[in-house]
Amino acid sequence: MTKFFDTTAQYKSIEKSIDSAAKRVFKSGIFIGGEEVRKFENEFAKFCDVKYAISVNSGTDALFLSLKALGIGKGDEVITTPFTFIATAGTIANTGAGPVFADIESDTFNINPELVEGLITPRTKAIMPVHLFGQMADMTAIMRIAKKYKLFVIEDAAQAVGARMAGSVGDLGCFSFFPAKNIGAYGDGGMITTNNKKLAEKLRLLKNHGSSPKDKYRNLIVGTNSRLDSLQAAILRVKLKHLRKWNKARAEKAKYYNNALKNIDGLITPAITPNGSHVFHQYTLQLPSTSLRTSRSGQARNALKKHLEKQGIPTMVYYPLPLHLQPALKYLGYKKGDFPEAERAANEVLSLPIYPEITEKEQGKIVETIKNFYAK
Ligand SMILES: *Cc1c(COP(=O)(O)O)cnc(C)c1O
């Protein structure tokens, strides 16, 4: 049966090298830091074409520590998208700063740069775009605004590792190695990329209790423990070698879906921007409620989801509730109707299974089942 995401298929394909990497760590007796972590950071920096890569405990920590490194906290504002995983705005809120939302573009689901400028106040310190589903936000426009108003830019690149320029355009780039991401650890992990030496040094302090590199028990600033395990680093080093190939396979699987589904009325395949690259962390369809089959919002999407489920095909809704409507962020004072594009997307998106190992047979069945639904 098709899974929404299959971590075991990938393990099988690289079993020997993963096992020997893990064994290497077990035998070394070094489980925190050390050569594996150092090497992985260097390899990852090279992969992203940046000078520095600082490993951390998770993508969430990557975002949180990036904000801290920029000195963002109480009284500050950070502009971001309401259509993303909670961590994006949650980390902003956790610094004491206020997340300020700008609605998304209807086709790419990424933050609409045209709406950002109007939200800038004297308190605004940074913009945090998310490269959602594996496609870069409009960084040209975002960097132009950031430069004009002297704002920092933190890229939430958790879903876009390997997309062209991801994590190398803004001041800081944040990545996640959550198992289901395009490069997943066998546990939690994250990375921050930057070309700024001072920020890199600050982050190295923040992620390790502010301990002086020369004297572990001399703490220069208040930090935390957010380290990537040596074991995860060793595993991720093996996986990084395959990442370009895996991303390419994802793009090919997406192309297969595109070709098979492009002519179905009432179903919109993912928009691909002209100068970006898409690494298809998710393959996300839009089912507008204006289509013939529906009157209520979300009805078309929910009906197709149910139809696929009945045939044993798992799908996911990323994301069913925009962040401005989350109970946790109620205190920000947003209300329904504030971000119509994000709210519409929440009702109309449906992500299909996509990963490098999914077979043409499995995809064929998914496509056929979708076509049956529309033929009814
Ligand atoms: C996965 C993800 C994160 C958080 O990463 P974790 O490693 O799970 O903490 C943040 N932002 C986005 C957009 C994500 O998809």
C-alpha cells in the first residue's frame, strides 16, 4: 500500500552506508560534537554555497536561535506568512517579539512581497519568508524591501533544502532534518546557514550555553543546549551525498503528476515560478471551491480526499488552519477574513504522496483514482 511518506524505502536503498556510518560513531565513543558534526557542517555549507553552517537540534531551534542572534525580542516585530507550519511564527512569539502576518500569493502559497512594505513600522526588525513546499519565495522582491528599510531576512528553508539559492540569500537560512523533510535525520536536527562571520560566531555561542571556545566553563552570553548529535551528523553526511539525486527524482515524480492531472477541470497543479527551482517537499494541488462540484469552501478538496482514502491512498492537508486563526496566537488579535488567500488555501489544498522512492505504478494508481473521481 502507498504510504504518504516512506522512510523505510529510503533506508533500504542506503542501508549499508548508513549502518557503517552509525557503527563508526558507536566505535568512536564520541556522541556529541566531534569530527562527524564538523565535517557535516562543512559539507552542508558547501552544498548551500555559503561560508558558514551551524548545526542545531531542530529546524525550530534554527529559527529561534537565528532570531536571538539578531537580537530580536520584546517590542520588536517580524513579518512572516500565516500559511506555514506553526514553528515559523511560534519561534518569533517565543522571543517575545510579535509576529506580523502578510497574506500569500494565490498560486505559489508563498508570502506576497507586495503586501510586506505596508506592514513595516519602526518596530519591524526582520522579514521571515518561508519557501513553502520546496519553492523559493520571491527573494528578489523581499531583499529589495529589506535593503530599503534596513531589515534582516531569515529564510525558513525547512522545506526547500537544495532549491537554488535556498538559505544563501537572506542574512540567515534555517533548515530542518525532521525525518520527513527532503533530507531527514533518524531523529531531530537542524542547521543555520550564513555568510556573516559575526552571526556565525554568535550562533555557535548561543547553541552551546555561550561557552567560550577556549574555555568551556567560561560562559560569555546566556545560551542553551541545541546541538546536533554526532550520530545524526554521520547519518546526514551519508544522505547529503544523495540529496541532489533525490531532489531530482522528486521533480520527476512531480512532472508525472503534472502531465497526468493538468487537464482536469477544477484541479490546479502546482505553480512553478520562472526563475526559481522547486524541490517538491510537497506536491500540492488546489481544488477551488468555485468548481462545479462544490458550493461550500473546502467541499471539493474534502470529497477528493475521502475518495482517495477509500481506495487506500493517503493524502495530507498542509495546512488546515492558517496561523492567524490558531488558538495559540489568538492574543495577536487577528480575525477570520484578515488573510483571504491563506484562508482560501487552507480550504483548497491537498498534498499527494511524493518521495524519491515512490514507484510509477503507485503514482499511476493515484492518478487513475483521481481521474475516476472526476469521471463520476
Ligand atoms: C519542519 C518545519 C519547521 C520546523 O522544523 P523542526 O525540525 O520540525 O523543528 C519549521 N518551518 C517549516 C516551514 C517546516 O516545514
